[in-house]
Amino acid sequence: MSEPRQPLLIGLTGNIASGKSTVAEMLAGLGATVIDADRVAHQVMRAGGAVHQAVVAAFGPDVVGKGGEIDRARLGARVFGDPAALARLEAIVHPAVLAEVDRRIAAAPTAVVVVEAIKLIEAGMAQRCDAVWVTTCPADLQVERLVTTRGLSPQAARLRVQAQPPQERKIARADVVIHTATTRAQTYAQVQAAWEQLVASRRNDTP
């Protein structure tokens, strides 16, 4: 009996507020299983787990909020603008996230799985993917989206955008680039075209 075929794995990344979640939603509508690495990170840091304990040990009990869960705003304030602290946090969280993402990929019921992760490349997940998709848009639009959807002040939003690596670094690793400074219909047209090409190439590879 032949081994079950592994799902085709799309790594979806892009800087903050560049349209990743919108594209992920579209891919889910086309039939993919979507794994949101940020949500996985929330889950592995839940109270009672080894990651939670390690984060508290590294950053102190004041990062714990009501109910015993880590207050992500407090933790974010601690590591924001401090590369050494951010690297320490990622060294704690990323291995657990990768392990849980791998478990979910193995359990996925669909032929295509999407891993949505802002740190897809930096965390070493990109090389596991069959294709890397990158969302991009102008920085001013990123700022506008952060103000509108997350309630940040324009100054705080701009600081978030400027703190991230240039979008061009991710684009340089991309197999597909989705430009989201368009209407939703135009974004979907890009997603659908890339999806159809990917599925066709998968079909052609079938023995």
C-alpha cells in the first residue's frame, strides 16, 4: 500500500497589516486548511504549559495578567524595540509553535495547507513549504489599517510598521506576491489565479 500523499504546503507571510489574514480567508474559501501561527503561539503560551512557565521565568511575573494568562500587550511592550529581548522570547516560543504547526499539518484533511505566519521566513518555516506567498502594500496603507482595525494612534502604528524588516526581504523569497493595495475583488483575482496555477502543477506532478 502506498503512503498517504503529503498535503501541498503554502507558507503565507507579509509584514504587519499587509493583508495576510484576508488572503488566508480567501484560500480557505478555495478549499485549503489554514493554520494561523499567531493563534498557535497564543495557545502554546496558555497558563499551565511549559512555554508559559518559561516566558514568565524569562520576563518576570508582571507579564501575567488577570486569570493567570500572559498579558500580550505587556509582553509586547517589554520586547518591542529590544532585539535581544525579542530574540529571547522567540527562542522560547518558536520551537513549540513549530511542533504544533507540524502536528496540525499532519492532521489536515485537505490537499492544500496554508501556514500563515508573519515570521515564516525568520522562524525557519519557509524551507518546509512547497510555495511561499507574500502579501505586500504601501507603508501608508499599513498604518491606515492599523489605525482603523486595531485602534492604534497614527504614531504608534507607524512605529510598528517601521520596526519590521523591509517588505522587500520577504518579497525576495516569494514564489507568489499578492498586492493588496487594491479592491477585495482584485486581490481575490490574484489569489485565485495563483491557486489555480498551484493546483494545476500539483495535478501534473501526480504519477
